Amino acid sequence: QVQLVESGGGLVQPGGSLRLSCVVSGIFSINDMGWYRQAPGKQREWVAAITSAGRPNYADSVKGRCSISRDNAMKTVYLQMNSLKSEDTAVYYCYVVDPVGDNYWGQGTQVTVSS
């Protein structure tokens, strides 16, 4: 059974930083790893992804403020978020894609940016 467990969310002031982590278990091989987010009353929005070769991609809304990385040995993906804004408030979900194209999702971690 594939499991993804996110951590690192919380309450942070505008301009602050957070580092999200997502540990994956129960899967032999992973292609892409990434993050989505969903703010209250809004559709889920893709945030960032990183290929198995380590090539990152970012949504325009977070480009320059976020950095995605992965540890293949630990089957972990990270999202470093800096210069956080109130509009970054959302539940952040990690996901992975296996070699046959199946997607797996975590349960989400809440990020709240507020003074």
C-alpha cells in the first residue's frame, strides 16, 4: 500500500518561510514528485514538480519564492517556501507518479499565512 505523509505545515507570518516534507512508502520506483494546493473555496492548484532526474518546474504563482527538491534514497520530496503571502494559505498535498503513470496522493498539510 502506497502511503504519502506530509509534514511541515503551520501558521506563519507574511514574509516568512516554511519547509514542507513528504515521505513516501510502499512504492518501489517513483518518477515525478510534486505538490498541489487547495485554498478554501478554490480549485486544487498545481504548485511544483520535480522529475526523477531532479529537474524542477514551478507554477508562475510561486516561481522565485519556492524550491522543490527530492531525496530519492529516502523517497522524500521537499517544498521550501519563502516570502510567503496570505494567498499562499491552503492545504498542500504532495503526489508521486510511478513508472506506469499511476498517481498517489497524501492527506495534506495546512499552511496558513497570517499576521
